[in-house]
Amino acid sequence: MGEYIIRRTLQSVLVLFLITVFTFGLIHAAPGGPTQIFLSPGLSIEAGQIRAEQLGLDRPIPIQYFNWLGNIVTGDLGTTFKNNIPVGEILWPTVKNTIILMSVAWILSLIIAIPWGIYNSTKEYGVSDQTASFISYVGFAMPTFWFGIILQSFFSLKLDWLPLSDMYTMGKEGNMMDLIQHLVLPVSVLTLGFLAGYLKYSRASMLEVLEQDYIRTARAKGVKENKVVFRHALRNALIPVITLIGLDLSILVGGAALTEAVFNWPGMGRLFVEMANSREYSVLMAITLLSAVFVVIGNLVADILYAVVDPRVQLGKGGKA
Amino acid sequence: MAASSLKWKTMIAGLSVMSVIAAGCGNNAGSNNTGAGTNTPVTNDGAANNAAAANNAGAVETAGPKKGGTLTVGTFTDIVMVNPLYIADTSSGDVAYFMFANLLDYNKDGDVVAEPWSLLESLPEISADNLTYTLKLKANAKWNDGQPVTAEDIAFYINTIKDPVAASPGISTFDKVDKVEVVDAQTAKITMKSVFAPFLNNLVTAVVPSHILKDVPVKELQNHAYGKDPAVTVSNGPWKWTEWKQKQYNILDKDANYWAKDTNDVNIEKVIHKVYADQNTNVQAIIKGDIDLVGAIPVTSVEAVKSKGLNVLLAPGPLYEFMSFNFNKMNFGGKESPFTGEKTRQAIAYSLNRQGMLDNILKGTGQALNAPFLPGTWADPGADAVAYDYNVEKAKQLLAEDGWKDTNGNGTVDKNKVEFEFELQYNAGNSRREQVSTVIQDNLKDIGIKVSTKGIDFSSWIEQNITPGKYQAALQAWSLNSPDPDSESVFSAKYFPPNGQNSGWYNNPTLDKLWIEGYSTTDQAKRKEIYKQVAQQISTNLPYVFLYQYGTPEVIGPRVKFAAEDTPVAALPYGAFFGVNKWWVEDAK
């Protein structure tokens, strides 16, 4: 197992490196670079060149890349072009805010979806199952921003029960109750979105297991249904679900730009969009790298968990992992 | 996102020029107003505005102005920095507007004046040859660290902007200045390279404290903490900047030691400049009452906002939209531009239903114009410019006179075996231009011209099409930073791409000469006569089809109160806040 983890970690570093090369190239290939955007109105060509030199933007892209890489390795994320603010100063608060929002929504959706999906598999096409199906379809189909606006209009503008947007009321930063009130609506939107997948997945996975021969054997032996489900089927049914959870770990740091925009949540999804528009390469690269790290870690965790819960999987022993 | 919107504007000589307006009602809206900007009075804003103001004032007639309270302004981009040397985006300009006193200010009518809160004691003394301006500062003008505002500050500010190494976006504002001399602590003398009549408008500007910045190497100025860290950002306006929570808000507090507090004692205690993700969230927030003012909401939200009883100001701003023709052969496969004939351009102008656009798309936020001078300004040519009413028959006739006939019966006119078809570009996501381009497509189809429309991502569009002058026709807008009519930099052959803003390669020597004459005299009567000729010439020759002046609807929440004379003036730079030093808020907390 130890050997396996080391091997995977080394692979991950390589993957991360390739991701950064790829995104760096892609970002620089997009038309309308920072010299077009951050060099402001009225600036002469000459002044523009001076500025570009100051920022190292006049150098060949591979050189710029290795400069960036060199800084990253030493933990320096760089500064913004437009106003020379350290990237970390902008980025870390938004990362924290996004993780707060996403983890609440994600954990909540797991807590609801997994037991409910499993329950539904035992009462296929019952009322509960139909309801869950309905919610799943709605969750899949409904655009988050639209659902968000509907919730805002009703619970905030009409009923005035909940705050419209933001993370805290101004002047109440750090107040837990205030944070919870602000979380309700965006978490509802996100949870509904996540719920759909996990509900379907845990239900399907359980159904599949319940049709296996060894379950039939257990039933034939007269084992009680409850025991069949919870003792015999559950652990096997959870294997793919756990893998999925590992793979989804990267949800924590991404994928919520729209929800963040609708609820004015000061997170990194919004930051990314804004920075993409102003071609702030250093911020974009930092966010990309961070997301990539989470994806890679998520994959690694998924693999390891898989081995832990599924005794049939043996890691690092020659054969296929 | 819209910090990026601010744009592009070139450097060229002189004029306190103009900037391409991004998306209007799209996500880039409202990117007008650069640092040294300024503007034009619009006469017809009266009805809507005054009615609104009367409501407001009426609601508090018993109470009158109150001290204290918070004004929360909504926006959808964070500031970049509030150092006046480097302000180039709307948000930074907005925040700086509360923090800094200007040398001179605009009054309600768009005249440059020395207000009690302006740094200068009076309008500058201008020499007989119109080449030197003597500026006299108020003796009591102070920075909020207690240091006096001096002539050194003025000289430092202008000289730094002029220095290309400083990379200031305002460089073109002062490029007709030869030198600035410090006469004494309160007096500065500016010498011009040549007579430049609009110059007074360029003095509607803040200055920076030289005692803080003079020892910073010019190259390092943009990276200096001044303008980014409230603790070192010494300013001289009624409010001081106390907090910047990045990507979330800025806080400005009334300065108890403000030098002009005896004559300009502002009522509002705290101003919060709050960043939202986009215009739609701004709309929701003002309906909820989380914010008190939004400078620009989408036209499509106006009805919803009005139905909640909020005060919507619909006056057109200092911007006008146009369809630009391109005259460069390179854009038509080496063949002559189909727009070469004057009659052809006039035919296109006659074929467009501009009133229809105003009624159905602009919905009260626009008005037609026929020359590059805003209606209501002193250079407004009125009836002297040629007006093109919607007249399909006339358009067809003019096209035919210019040799365009449908010889092969395919529905599209042709000349010398070339079909009349072109591509009309605009920036994707700008819903106003998207709709207008469709109307143009339909209208031109009626006279046998085939138009394809194409929306392109804003920054790519500017870089690949507008700046190098590579397009066939485009929907664009200019934001006028000054009420002065000088527009040499967008129409003169001196300013061809890629270094100039005449991106349609328009060449009219008669007009080029008139522009120069126009700014080379300060005799107002003479100037008026010259710009009348410009208007006649340009509205006949049509480098563009001038479509309309337009604006962005401003919304003001119920807590904000002001007397009628302090109503925002959309056509002024920072006009959304005009009079804010006299406003007050109710239920002051």
C-alpha cells in the first residue's frame, strides 16, 4: 500500500505539471491578453511596453512559464497585473468562503441522499422512490441560477425570512447565526443539485447488489430482509458510492461560479470569472492549480478508499490496481 | 468582470477623448468616465428627473436634511486602485469621487466652475495668447494628514501623468501641456504647446499628494501602496477611505477634519461601495433594500424595479451609439468598400428605423442624434445637421442613383458584379446591440442589402477587429469625457489604426482641417460656427450612421433624499452621484 501511494503521488505530480503547462498555454492563447486589458485607456504604446517589461510580459511564453513555475515551487503565487496585489491575499479568503459553502451543501446532500437512496431501492417505485426520482430530475434539469433567483424572490423579497445575498450582514462578520442564515438559500440550491446524482447512484448501486446471487442465496436461507439489506448488501453497494465521493472531493473548491454569483457569495468561482475577464494570469493559474490538486487528491483518496472497502482490490501487488 | 470593460481608448494627441463603450446593458456596462473625464449637459432630462426629485424632496418636507446615516452604493466590479494617477475603471473612479476634491468641478449645466469645494479659488487666469493658465489654490485646502494642498501637487500630478514611464492612463489628457511651473505655494502656471480650447475640462480632476509620492521612483508609482492601502492613501475630499475588503466592499467615512467642512458639510456619515457579481444581483439587492443606489441597471429590469416603487432615472448619458462603416479595401478582399459612395451611406441612414429602436429597444433611455455632438450641449447643431428620417423609398432611390441595382433578380442589389452584402459586428452579450443589429439587418434587407450579424467576445473584438480597423461594419459607441465637441481623434486621417481611433479608415480632408480650427481658437462664437460646419459636413458625408444618445437607468432607493437641484445628472461624468454632498439618508442609523 505504501509503495502504491508513493507511486501514485509521483504520478500525480507529473499530472499536475502537465496540467499547468496546458492551462498556461491555453490562457496565453486566448485573444485579448493583459496588455490589451490592463493597459488602460489613453496609454501610449511606449508606456505600454514599459509596463509590459516591468511585468515580464514581453518575454517568450516558455520563459514566462518557467518563471511562474519557479515561483510556485517556492510558494510564491505572484501578484496581479492590474494593481500588483499578492495573489494569495485575494485568493485564500475566497477559497475559505467557497469551502464553507460547498462543504455544507455537499455533506448535507450525502447525508440525505445515501440513506434515502438505499431505502428507496428496497421499496422500488414506492411513493418515496417516486418522490426521490422527481427531485432528482428537477435537480438535474433546473438551472441553478434560475432556482436561486426563485428562492430569493420568495424567501427573501416576498417573505423577508432570509437574507438575499452575501455571506454576512455588514458589521456581523464572524457571527455564526448570521452565517447560517446566509447559508440557507445557496446551500439549498447546491444541495438539490448534488442530491440528484447521489440519490440515483446509491439507489442504483443497491439495486444492482440486491439482484446478485449471494443475496438471493441469503434470502433463500431465510435471512430476514433487514439483515439482508444492511448486513449483506450495504457494504458492497457503498463501494461505488464511496469512489464517487472521493472523485467529487474537488467540488469543494470549484464549480459554483453561478450560485456564488446569484447569492453574491465571495468565493473563488466568482473570482475566477472576474479574473478570466481581466486576464489576470497569475490568479487564474493559482486557481487552476488548486483545483487540479484537489482533483488529483480526490482520485487518490477514491482509489485508496476503494481498496479499503473492497477486499477484492489489492493495491501495488503487481496486477492491476 | 467589468474592470476589464474599461477599455480601450487611445492615446493620441489631445482630446480628452473617448472610450469605446463596452457592453452597455450587457455585462460590461457603464465603463465611461476616466479619471480626468468630464461632460455634457443634456437638456431633455428634465421631465423624468425633476418629477422624481420632487417626489423625493416632497417626502421629507417637514424633516429637511438629516446628518448621519449610511449610503450603500451597489456596483458589479471591485476597484483596481484609487490613486488618481491610475484610475481608469468606473468603480475606482466612483470611490475616488467621494474621496478627492477636484481642481475645478462641473455645475449642473456642465459648465466648468470653481465650487466652494473645488481646490482652486477661481477659474484659472488665461493669458491673452491663450497659452498659459494660472491656477490659484484655495489657501485652506488640505490633505487629510494635515498637509496643505500646494502648487507642487498640481505640478507633480500633471508632470507624472505626462511621463510615459509612469504609464498613467490619463497621458493623453495633458499631452498638449508644455510645462507646469510652481509660482508659489498656492499658484501654478501651466503653459500649453498650442492653443487648445477644451483644456479647462481637463482641470476637472483630482491631484495627488506630492509629499507622499515625490520620492517614489516613477517606474514604481503604479505598484506603490498609495491608492491600494487606505492607511497610506491620503486624500482631500469630504469622505476618507477607511476600508477595502477585496472583491466585497469599500468603506468611506465622513472626514471630521475635512478642510471645506464649513462650506461643504456633507450629511451622509458613511458611504459603502458594495461589489455584486453582476447587474442582475444589483437589481435584486436594491429591490430588497440592501443597497440605496445603482448607477446602471439593465434596461430590461426597469419595469420590475419601477413596479416596486423605486425611483428610476432614465436620462440618456454622455454616450452615443453608431454604425461604423469601414472604408479600407483590405476588409473587402481587396475590392473597393461598398460604402464608398456618399449616397450609399445616406441611403443606409434613410433605411434605418431609428425611432423604432428608441421606442422598442432603448425604452426611454435614448434619443436620436445626427452628429457626434450630444443634444443640448453648446455644439449641438440642432436643425443644422441633416436628419435622416425613416424613408425606405428615398433610400432605394439614393442607392439606385449610386449605381446599385438588382441586375440578377436575387433580391440583393449589386454594382459592377459585386453583390451588396456585409458583416455587421458587435460585442457578444450586449443585448441592446444584439437587438439593434437585427433591426438593421431587417431594415437593410428592405432596400436590397444583405447583412450578416456577428457578436464577438469584447476583448477579442477590440484587439482583433476594432484596434487594427479590421471589420466591414460595426456597432460601437463613444463615451464622451468632456462636453467639448472636439472629436478629431476619432474622425481625422491622422488617427488611422492601429495607433488611432479612426478604426473605419475614414478620410475627409475638409473635416480634418475643421477639427484643427475648432480647437485652435478660444473664441466661443467662432468655435460654435466651426462646429456647425463640422456637423453639416459630417451629417452629410456620414462616416457613421449616428444612431442615438443613450444612457443606463440609475435606481435610487427610498432612503435617499435630495432637493430637486441636487438630482443626479446622467450626462455628467460621475453624474449618478451629482449632488451627493447635499443628499441625506432617512432612518439614519
